[in-house]
Amino acid sequence: MKVRLGNTDIGLARYIGLWTAVATMFGVQEMLRDIVDNHHVWSLWDYIRWGMIQWYTWAALAPWVFRLAEKYPIRAPLRLRGLGRQLPLSLGVTLLSMVIGAFVSTLFEPSGFMQQLRYFIGQHFATGLLTYWALFAIQQAMAFHEEKARRELETSRLTAELAQSRLLALKSQLQPHFLFNTLHAIATLLDEDALSAEDMLMRLSELLRAFLEDYDGQEISLRRELVLLDLYLGIQRMRFKDRLTTQIYISPDTLRSAVPSLILQPIVENAIRHGIGERVGSDCIEIESRREGDSLRIDVRNRNSTLEHGATTSSGHGIGLSNTMLRLRELYGDAADIRLDMIWPQGVVCRLRLPFREIEEPDDAPEVATA
């Protein structure tokens, strides 16, 4: 069985024990005062019994006081007119406690009700009034704490929803961009190689279906990400034929690490577009992953592009890398970054740093071919 104070439930035994401790403390205090003042001293039990009558009455009234405090709170800024309801309520409830205490005392004392009432009002009214306002203050403090916790939880939820919305918006910007480029490549191939164009359409269909299946998740395993990337690279290999080759160097202990879904596709697309997409000759796209302490390192290299002097970020390299940088910032803050560097003798490498964290995979997770 529990006693409800506001929105808080307290076990009945604990609740009674608390008020018993208060009654005992005040009973002992009354006895010590009589001893010091050289008054007639009663037995310790008599003092505790009187204290129980007084404080058990307030134990019974406390839930009511909490309800009154909840119904008629005093809002900031504190003004005298804000006390308009609570002042008469405090006086009324305190007087009620005096009446109850006097009535219960007549069961144990030879004196009548009116005599006991006068005694209670004279001895305990001020203490009772302070008790009411102490209970009121406790309820207001608890309500303030609950409201603060609720607002913090709501703020946290809204912040998470805002971050999720931003991430989904960034992903949605990548889809039309990628889809447009792929459809353009298929249209180009239709007149030259219908079979290759048909194969590209099949790969695109499979890639989009796989993407839609994972759309609700912001993170997937690196293994799953590489499978999706291979579908995209298959499309690009059909487009550029012998001019484009790929090499994958994946450390086995990184295959289950969590990465943002479709994080590599815009990076590889950017490398192709700024490589053989703009330059003659062939190119090799290399993808390498490794673990360094608490970080996952992924490098995407191409051998047929250049980087403007002093450029080390994604500025000037299209919506793909810009959105990738924003997604990393939303997901991981300062724990992740992306940068571009020149490699010798020619080419550019995009370096990704992510916090290393493994993610659960289904038992039928596809295998990834590594070199």
C-alpha cells in the first residue's frame, strides 16, 4: 500500500515511519524543555503519544495539502496577490488539524473537547501553520523538479528529432543527385550498348531497393555499406568499361563497424567525377579501411585527379562531400572528420575518421571481396 503525494508514491510503512520519527523528536524535545524549566515531567511515552496525535494528524492531511498546493500554486514572480488563495487555505487546514488533534486527545485525556482545542491552538497553531507552508514548499519544489526534468526530456527529444530530420534531409539531397547522374549514364549508353544499359538499369533497381530497405536507419555495418557500394561501382564500371578499375583493401576487424549508410557512395562518385569523368586516361578507385585505436579510418583514393593547392576539405567538391561532412557532424560531432589530400605521384585521397563501434549483423550478412 502506498501514499500518494503529488505525483510521488511513498510506501505506507515508510510514510508512517517518517512521521513517527518527527513525532518522537518533538516529543523528546517537549520532555527536555519541561526538565530544563523544572516543570512536572511525564513519562516518555506520554510525550511521544502527544507528539503522535499532533503529527499523525498532519500525516493524514499532507496528501490534501499537496493537492491544494498543486491546484493553487504560487507562480513567479511572487506577489502578495498570489497568496490570496493559499493564506486562507493554510489557516483553514491548520485550524482543522487543531480540531482533529483536540478530538483525538479527548479519547486519552480527562478534559473536554473545548479545553483540548484551546490547548492545541495555544501550543501548536504556529507550528501547524509552519508545517502547512513547509509541505506547500516541498510540493512546489517537487513540481518544479518534475517540470524541469520534463522540459529537459522534451528538449532532448526535439533535439534528436531535429538532428534526425537534418540527416534525412541530407540523405534525400543525395538521392536525386545520384539518380540523375546514373540515369544520364544509362541514357548515354542506350544508343551505344543496349545490353550494358539494361544491365545498369538492373543494378540501379537493386541498389534503390536495397537503399529503401535501409532508409530508416542512419547507420549500417561497413560490410553492408560495401555491398551497396559494389552495386554502384558495377554501374560505373559498365559506364567507363576498361578505363575504370577498383581495388578494395578492408581489414577484417572493421567489417562489423558502424558507418553512416551510403557514406561511401558520394565520396566514390566525387572521385570518379573529378577523375576520369573530367580527364582522359584510366583510373583506379581504391578503398581501404583499418582500425586505429578507438577510430575507424577509411581512405578512398583515385589516381587521375588533382587537388587545388591548400585545399584539405570538401569545399568546392560538390554536394556529395559537403553533405557527407554535415552528416558526420550531426551524427558524431568532433569525433569524426573528413579531409582531402594529394597522393604521390598523382591523385587524391579522401580520408574519413569515424568513432569505432561494432554493430549487430544478421547471420546471412553478405560476404565482401577484399584484396
